[in-house]
Amino acid sequence: MKVKTPIAAALLALAGATGARALTLDGALDAALKNSPALNMARDAADAQRYRKYGARVSRLGEVTAIGNLTRYNLDRTLTPMVPPIKPPFPLSDDTITNVGGSYTLPLFTGFKLSKNISIASLSYEIAKAQSSLTEKQVKFNVYSLFLKGLALKDQLQAKTEQEKALAELHKNVELGVKIGRYASIDIKKVDYQYEMVKAQRQGLENNIASLKAGLDQLTGMGTDDWDFEPAKLKEKDYPPLEDLVKAALLDREEVTVSMKKKQIAAANYSRSKYAYLPEISANYTYFRSIGGGGSVPLWNYGVAAQWSVFDFGKRAFDMVSQKQEYKSAKEAETAQQLAVRREVVDAYDSLRTQIALHEAAVKALAYAKDARNVESVKYQQNAGSMYDLLLSLAQYYDALSQERGAYYGVFISGKYLELSAGEKI
């Protein structure tokens, strides 16, 4: 599928406003990638998930805890326990004892919960990265779309301005013709009526451009409308067949990746709920010094502890059933997302074909309207046509020119949306 080159007469956009700086399409895209709040939020969310993934990984290394306490008793206490045989020298004693030390606990077996937590954290990070990538593509498409719509409005404004000038010139000619008795005086009113309508339409286009620029400023973070659209160099493209685009979308679309990762997280949660029936085993080593009575005594211990929940009134069973249902829902969501992606690609493909047909028709309509305008102008000058027919031909010509410009840029916007739908980098 190929985008056709527009007619040569409409290639150049209206020159930038005096004193306004030119904004290129690439410049707008670069500014959006740096300043878009939505994109920065998505990147920050991905960074947060990345650190959560690191936290889940290092949790298998256990935990070191510092120990410190100061206790004052009403009677002297020994710094160390009294253990048989009790004989001199007796342990130090004091009514104020300070303990300082540390403890290291290492999980030996957690019923595979730690490994599942690590998998879930890694999958969550992959989801956040995919969402960040999707947000970036959406921001770039929105900027591209708004910029090209701005170029279309700019060309349409130029056409409307030319129509306004043509009517002003026609008013002068008709006014002169009325004075010499060549035209009827009512013709001046017909021209003036059409002139006022065109002025209002031009004002509407200017307002639309201002509104569009405000939206583009919001996306790019520029915060000013003191700029003008720089004409973009648009290249025609060939697109693969529809089924190839659908296959690419199912492989590359971030939404498909996210739904798949969410299903994997649901599967991991389901597995983790089964492992809740297994015991947890950990090892611990503790060392501290007990200080008091003018000296200090080292104390240490190590050991292995096991914890196994025997009965919880069905809590784990209910959780396992719940996680199983979550997993089934996630599988259905993945299927639904794949179907939605296929539909979007088909819609985008058909939309591009429709837009290309509209542009081809607009080019032909413009050529016809131009010929009709020239014929009606000659007929009116020769008193063989009416003012109504002349004004109608002028309106049809400039409307056709505006439609051709809108259809032309619409082809490229539709093509870019097809690329976005197919998951390709834009």
C-alpha cells in the first residue's frame, strides 16, 4: 500500500508568521520525549519496579540486625546466666546492664515463596518497562498526529486566506462593473455576503490552530505558542499485507506483552498459594556483649528454627481457590487483548485504505473544481454566467483545496497509526 504524492500546487505550506520561531516535527518529538509528564511518570514507575526486583533478589540473602538495649534493675543482676556448676569466680553483676551486638538470620527454606516473589517482581518490572515503552510510542504518535493536523490546518488557512483575497479583488471588479453598467448592483451584495462568510471561516481556522498548538505545547512542555509549524518532509511508504501486520502486532505490541506477563504473575501467585502448606526453615547466629559491673562478657548462640502451620481453618485453601480464579481470569484477559489487537490492526489498515481513496478522490475533485472556477470566471466576465455560479465555483474550488490538504495529511496520520497498531517503532 503506497501513499501517493500530492499535486504539486499544494506542496508548500504557508510561510511562518513574522517573528515566530519555526518548530520542526523532529523538534516537537524530541521536546515531548524530554518533557512529557505522562512519559516521565511511566519511566519513574519502571525504575521503582526495577528496585523492587533487586529487593526481592537480595531477600534470599537474609537479614543482619543490630541489637542494643540498656536495662536498669532494682537489684543487681548477673551479666551472664548462672549455669551449673556454680563456683568462683562468679559472673559480673550490676543493676544497670547494656547489651550490644548483632544477629544474622538466613532463610534456608521458605516453601519456594522467595523464588516466586523474585519471579513476580521480575515480571512486574517487565510490565512496567512495556508500559513505559507503550507510553513513549503513544506520546510520539500524538505529537506526530497533532503536528500534521496543524500543517493541514495551516494549508487550509492559506486556502481560505487566498479565497478571501480573491473575493476582495472580485468585489473591486464588480464594483467597477456596476459603475459602468456592466453588472447588476445586487452582485456586490452577493460578493460581500460570501466575503463575510469566508472571513468567519478563516477566523475559525485560526482559532483551531491556536487550540491545537496549546495541545501540542502541553505534550512537549514548551508552554508557549510563540512558534510556527515548519513544513515536514513526509515520505511515502509501502506496508506489508494485513495478516503480516497482525502477526507483527501479536508479537510486538506492549499490550500483548503486559497481558501475558500478568497471566504469568497470576500463575506464580497460584503456585505460591499451594506452597503455603510447606514449612519454613531458617538459620540464625547471634552475638552480643553484655556490659556492666566494670566489665563485659561475650554471649553468642546459633541454631536452626522451623515453623509449620498445621491448621488455619481453611484460610490457605480459600486463598488457593481465589488465586486459581485469578489465573483463569488472566488467561481470558490475554485472549481478549489479542483479539482487541487484531481488531485495532484491521481497523487501522482499513482506515488507511479509506484515507488513500479519499485523497485520490480529493485530488480529482480539486482538478475539476479548478477548471470549473476558471470557466465560470470567464463566463461571468463575458456576461454569459451568473454571479451565483461564479461564487459557487470559487467556494467549491477552495473547499476542494482544503479537503485535499486535509486528506493528504490524513493519509500519513493513518499510516502512522497503522504502524502504532502493528507494534512497530514510530
